[in-house]
Amino acid sequence: MADSQPLQPTKERNQEVLIQVQDVSKSFGDNQVLKTISFEVRAHETLGIIGISGCGKSTLLRIISNLETADTGEVNLSDPNYSLVFQYSALFDSLTVLENVAFSLLEEPDAEYAKALQRSQHKFRKYSMKEIKAIVSEKLRMVGLEGIEDQYPNELSGGMKKRVSFARAIVSNPRIILYDEPTAGLDPIASTLIEDYIMKLRDELNAASVVVTHQFSTINRTDRIILLHEGEIKWSGTPHELYNSDDPFARQFAHASLEGPMTMEQG
């Protein structure tokens, strides 16, 4: 277990539900990856999704972000303006940082997204290039990367690429931000910086955040956790409750770094 202690939320939570997952199931062939998963995420709340590899975490995140379709159940996002931060940044190598961050502002919405905007009483706005440059500069400033608009991804470090992907994710001020292993492959200093930005973006945008992670330092920064095993939610609670739980699944996960690989066998 990491040395750092779970951080307790310091800001009173807004009760507005931004993400609602109800009875979601998913199978690939004979392999049922998710079994009737249900939970909610509120504004200014960071939910961590944890569990051993292959338990369905990434599949669940892909369903929430509409990259995968559930077999049963439904996902309701209160705002169609949501963003996904990919595990390995997923920047376009042939585009500058400015062009990468501004990508969603330059693209016309597809028919489905346009309808979703109308239903939520949002309107797509076309920005001038001057406005786009100002917006991109502001988002880069928020992640500590002023003045790199003209650089290309291959000129950046791994941590800088990750922060550019954060700037791209928040360029349209989303209320819902989804993170897939945001600190994967980063050193401890870069990981801490990324975790700081996850909290900062949650605060500044009053966003609902969902973080898929294996990293204890990231888990410690969440408000609430759900622990998946074999496609089901086996435990949920705060980081503090995770480390003090008598539940065998929670205890084995919390102490995995001290006791060796997890098998999730009840005892």
C-alpha cells in the first residue's frame, strides 16, 4: 500500500447527478465481462474504478463514453459535453499542440451529437481562429504548459503529452471527464502532477470524474471507489474505508502491494 494517506473531501458536494449507470451488462461471446452494474456519479465527485486486470474496468469506461454498447441496461449522462482522457494520450503526431487541443472546436458535430445538444438545450458554436487560439492558450495554462502551441507531440515528454491530452479533454469545458489509467507509464513525480490536475479540473469545472486506475496514489485522491471482480461490484466506499475494511475483497486489494499478487479468493 502506498505511504500517502487518503485525502478527505474538503468541499461540500453538489447533489446534481451527472452520470447514471443502471443495470449495465456486457458479454463478448461466451465471456460475460459485466453483470448488471449500477452506480451514480455527482457533480464535484471523483469516482475510482479499481480491480485486477480483466475485471471489466476499461469495458465499463468505454460503455460510459459510448465507445462500446451495453447488451442490457443504460447509461444516462446529464450533459452530452463529456470527455475521455486515454491511457496513452492518443495525440495526433502530425498536428501541432494547438491543433490537437483545438480539434473538437474545429470539427462540426455529427448528427447524433447535434441532436443530443439540442435535447440538452446546448448549441454548437463556431469559433474564429483568434478565439480558438485564446481558448487553447487558456487550457494549456490550466495544465502548466504555456507557450507550446507550435510544438509537435514528438517534441514532448510523456508527462507533457498527458497534460496536453488533459487540455484537449477540457477545451469545451465538459462537466463529465473520464480517465483511463491516467498515470500509466509515468514516474512518481509526473503521476502526482497528473493527479493534482485531475483534482484541479474537477474543482474548476465542477465536474463528475471517473478514473480507472491500479495506482494507490491515484486511488487515495478519489472521493469514492467501486471494486470490480468478475464483472460485478464486490465493494464500494471511500479510500479510508478501503484500507480499514473487513471485507475480504477490499482487504486483499488494499494490501496487495504488501502481500503479493491478488487472486481475489475469499477467506
